[in-house]
Amino acid sequence: MSMPSIPKEPHRPDKNEVIIDLLESIALEEIALSHILNAEAEKIQAFVGECLDFPTDPNNHEIIKFNKSVQSLIETVVMKEWLLLKKLESVMELIPIHHSKCHCMTCKGKGHHPC
């Protein structure tokens, strides 16, 4: 069995286009997460009430159950944020660094010639 090959296409994105697409995908995922968090905040406000009066008159068990669902969603968002950070770090490695113009401590600390 031979290795699969990608067929030639009329337009293949170059490396810069791929980097831009990856950064855009990260940004879109961040926007989606912000919408999810905003919806969760609105749900919490409705549950607690504007005057902190719990308009649905929940019992302790219902409050704990609600709290656990909020906690679960936030934990999921935090995990997704971590994955997006790792994705961003991977994309950043694709971007060439021009050390001749770089003044950062990272480049200076790795033995690169300072500008």
C-alpha cells in the first residue's frame, strides 16, 4: 500500500494564507465562546433575579444543581481556552522570526545576536 497523495488543485493557499486562516479560526472560536459565556451570564441573571430575589423560588437542591451546571460549562470553556492557547502557540511557531529586527529578551536569551 502506498502513501496517499493530495491531488493538485488550481489554488492551494501558501503558508501565509494558512497562518491567517488558522488565526481567523482561533478568533472565531473565541467569539463563539464569548457568546456562550454571555448566554450563561444571562441565564444566571434570570435564575437569581434582578433584585437577587430568586423569582422561581428554587429550593436548596435546585440551587446546587444549577450551580453545578454553571460550573460544568465554565470548566468546559476553560478547557477549550487552553486548547485554543495551544493552537495559537503552534501557529506562532509557523511565523518566521526576523532576529535582526527583534529586541525581545527571548531572542537575546537564546544566544541570538541582539539587534
